[in-house]
Amino acid sequence: MMVYHIKLLYITYFSIDYYYSYFDYIIYSLLTLVPLLITVAFFTLAERKVMANIQRRTGPNLVGLIGLLQPFADGLKLIIKEIIIPIKSNNLLFIVSPMLTLVLSFIG
């Protein structure tokens, strides 16, 4: 009976199908999240264009054709942005306080 359980455990955790299902979840998640993030980025661009039109400005139009690459430029800027920690600050408090604020706002 013990051999059967070990064999079942081996089939469950070490078979290709077990990891293939995780791979499927990752692919399906990416196929859902990436278009959603791109859509949100372009809605943000549309909002910025409308706000600029209300204020009689040109809006974001410098990157790409009529500003269509602006969301990708904003995303790239967000990824490569450098974290600056002041020299005389408490490093732990400087890093942890935004996370603590986020957690407390979710709890409240």
C-alpha cells in the first residue's frame, strides 16, 4: 500500500502534466493581463488628451505619431526609474512606510 502512495505522489508532483498545468495558468494569466494593462494605458492617454483639450493645450503628442507611443514611454520610464534614498534618512523606515500605508489603507 505504501508503494502505491509513493507512486501516486511521484505521478502527481513529478509528471509533465502537473507542471504543464502551471505553465498554462501562467500563459493564460499573461494573455489576460497584458492586453488589460495596454488598454488601461491607452485609456489614460485618452484621458490626458481630453484634459488637454479642455484646457486648450496640445496634450501628449511628442512620442510617436500623435502621441500613440506615450503609454509605452511612460511604462519604460516607470521601469527604469531610479530609487533615490536620502543620505540622512532612516533607510528601513523610508522603504517600509509606503508599503505600510498601502496595507493599512486596504485594511481600513
